[in-house]
Amino acid sequence: MKPDRTKTGTLLNAYVDSMGGQLADIVQVLKKKEFENAFESFYILPSIFNTDLDRGFSVINYDLNEAYASENDIEELKKMNIRLLMDFVLNHISVLSEQFQDILKNGDASEYRDFFIDWNRFWEGCGEMSEAGYIQPDEKYLNKMFFRKPGLPILMVRFPDGRDVPYWNTFYQEVNYPDLNAYDLVRDLHLQYAAAQEIADLFNRSDRDLKTLHFGRWDKYREQVLAYADNRRTYLGQMDLNIKSDLVWDYYRDTLAKLAGYGASIVRLDAFAYAPKEPGERNFLNDPGTWDLLEKIHAIAETHHLSLLPEIHASYGEKIYETLARKGYMVYDFFLPGLVIDAFERKNGSYLKKWMDEITEKKIQTVNMLGCHDGIPLLDLQGLLPEESIQNLIQTTVKRGGYVKDLHGAKNVYYQVNATYYSALGESDQRMLMARALQLFMPGKPQVWYLDLFAGKNDYEGMRRAGAGGHKEINRTNLTAEQIEEALKKDVVQKQLEMLRLRNTCPVFTEDAKITSELNGPEMRIVWTNTCGKAELQLDFEKEIFDIRIDLA
């Protein structure tokens, strides 16, 4: 009987358009001889679904995105025995969702009126109503809250009756005012054509700040025209879900059923820690609200035979990873990327060994990684690495072209560094191979970012094209079929694929294997043993050499 590789098999990670342009192209890449048996599963980022923003994390609904994927592509992956990991974004959905659009159309009469979080209803009795029409919570509440961005997390939503209703909006928001057309102003506001033409021109050339916009000699129509423009405003963004609504739980059940129908075996829970909210709480990782939510989601997932991977960034010192593990969940190892770079820089793997020993002793089931779609985690290392080492890690990676992203806009509050892992290692083939070997000998399930596999370098042009806030595109280069063919000729790519194939097929790498590690100065040794034999990794951080040995019983 073949061992269950769900928790140990190698996991490819990519966007649906990362390798050739469509999922069908990725299927063809995985069918190549070089990729044979290299991956047990595939984590397809949520741009595979019907989404609009945030490279897929603003979900309109979980239908397949017909621009990139088809049911046939999914079936082809199943035929290759490649299992799927898919995202479920618990905290929010797009303003283009059916539910939010129904509110815009029907207002108070919408069946989805409380599908999202009405800010004023939430904070009723906990603050004072402001002139802007939203409750300003008392300072004692605000002092406890965790904010992802400056200011209160509110989007003012225009109802059909002309009222602005504040809704909770933790992440992205954008309000747009479409161009005015003179013919519309004549038809709808009964303006004379010459005045309408001049007003429309002034409006369309403005910055659309309705508070400061004036129309000169036509200012007598200002209030009327701006009200008209305001009623036509459109939105982009991700609206927080009200988990106290029965309809939200119907949505949760329907989504998990749909993901299972696609053949997902693991569901990554994105932004789940933001979903439970209560006045007086931090409203990020609330206790016990967060764990109550997970328990209810787990009960639904079990009916579909789905494993859950809750995604959360928190410092090592907070021990959230340990809490998740105790509750029986797989844990993202966000510590490994920084620990590996630190080991190279200090030529010593002591902190890496400390973390590895903790994983094995406490039997923490991890999904580990080097690079990913977001960046190299830094905040997570607090309490595991000394502060001086973290700062050195930041400076080293930035010197190699990385981009530091501060947490919710605050300066001197580091969060992650955006860079390809290959560039973060100094674009050294040998270091990339050593880092991969280390990852593959770590406990857990190895997740492999496609660009790391192809030794991708920092994409500064991609950042520039993305404009403001496009720093993450430095590590999201979409490769063409031709670029992939060229990359497959590289030794650093071929050897990574060889190691991945070994990790994925060698019978020693099982969930019940015993894992031990030894450290002698710059030298490190990691050994896996089970009834099938022994797998051993020996490496030297000073000489930057490594060796893998397999002895089967």
C-alpha cells in the first residue's frame, strides 16, 4: 500500500497564468519528462477563480476563471494524480460579488443587507456619531484594535435612497466617479446643452474630489450635479463578511463543497483571523472567536474530506503556530525562509536546528517554503532570531535588490521583504540548491514557488509596470513557454527537479519517519529514518557544499 503523501509530498505553488499563460500550459509543463514525479500536489493561487483585484484574493465567486482555466484542465491534473490545494478567503469578498451588488441595488430591502458588516450597527452604543455619518468608536476600543491600513476600516456605501451607509472594509477599497456626459446631464438633470457640456468637461478633467470641485459660472448647478455624480459612483475593494449571518455560513458551506468538487484535498484559509469581530477586541486573531470559527469551518470541511491549512502571520514569540498545531491543524512554516538565509550569512545553522528540533519534538505538522507569492517573512521571526540578526537579514536582502514592505504603512515596522528567493541568496546557484536541499529535509510538506524552481531574479520592470503598491510583482514574473524551455537547460533547475523527485518518491520521507539533526560549527547533518531505510543530508555553510545519501533497507 502506497503511503499517504498529503502531508509530506512536494507541492508546486503558482498562479494560474505563471507558467505559459493558462492552466492548460502548466499541465503541459508538468507532463514533461523533467517534471515526472516531481510534485505530489499543486497549490493554485485564487486567480483560478472569478476574481478582480489583489492577484486573485478579491473573489467575486468561486467559479473557474474562464480566461485561464477549464474543468478539463482540472481533470488532466487529476489524471496525473496531482492533488490540489486551493484558497478559501474567509474574511471578505469582492464588491463585484452578487451579494454586495444586491445591496447597491436594493439597499435595506436586500436579503444580503447584513451579509456584510454594517459599521454603525456593529458599534452601536460604543461611540459617537460623526458628521460624516459613521460612529467614531471610543478610544478605549480603538486602542485595542489591529489595523491593516491608516484610518478606520470603513467604506461608505451609497444606498438607492441616497443614504451613505458605512461598511467594514479591512483591506483594499477604491471609489471611482465615472466621466459625465453632456447628453446625460441634459436628459437626467434638464440642463441646457452648452452648460452641460462645460460642466461635464470641468468634471472629467478634475481629480474627482467632490468636496473641492467647483464649476465656475455654473456653480449654481454644483449641488445638483455632484449629487448626480455621487449616485453614479462605483467601487473596487474587498468587503468583510458578517460571520453572524446565517447567509454567510450558507456561503461558506457552498464554497467548501465547490472546492471539494474541483478535487481539492487541502484548503488554505486566507485571512481567517480577521473574520471574527467584537467590540472591545483586537479584531484580529480574537480569542476564542478565531478558534470557534475554525472549529465550525473544520466540521464542514470534514464532510468533504478536506484538510485545512490556516494561513496567519504572527511573531514566533506569540506561539500562534503552536496553538494551531495543538488544535490539530497544519501550520505554515513562515520561519524557514529567513532562518535559511540567516544560516548562510552567519555560516551557522544553530537557529535553524533549534526550530527543526521544536517541530519534531512537538510533532508540528508544517507546510514549509522558501519563496512565495507574498514575500520573505520578517515579522514572524521575532522571538526566534535576535533583533540584531533580523535587522542584518533585512539589510542583506535589501542590498541584494529586495524591497521592504512596512506593516500597514507605518515606518520602521517591518513585515516582509519582497524579492525572489534566488536574488535574496545573492543569485548563487549553489546556495539555491543548498537551500532547496535544506527545505526538502525539513519536516512537513515542501511548498515550491515556481519562480524559485527556475532560479528567477528580481523583476524590477514588473514592479514598475505595476505602479504604486506593485512591489510584490518583483517575485511574480509570468514565464513564457520559451523561457521555461531555456530554464530547463540550467543545471540549477535540473538538480532542483532531481531533488524534488527524490523527496516525492523515496519511501523514507514519510509522516512517521524519525528526523534527527546534528550541528558541528558550520556543518549540519539531517537524517530521516523509517522501516524503509535512511536519508541523510550533510552540508557546510562555510564551504557551501552539501551531499545527499540514501540507504534503503
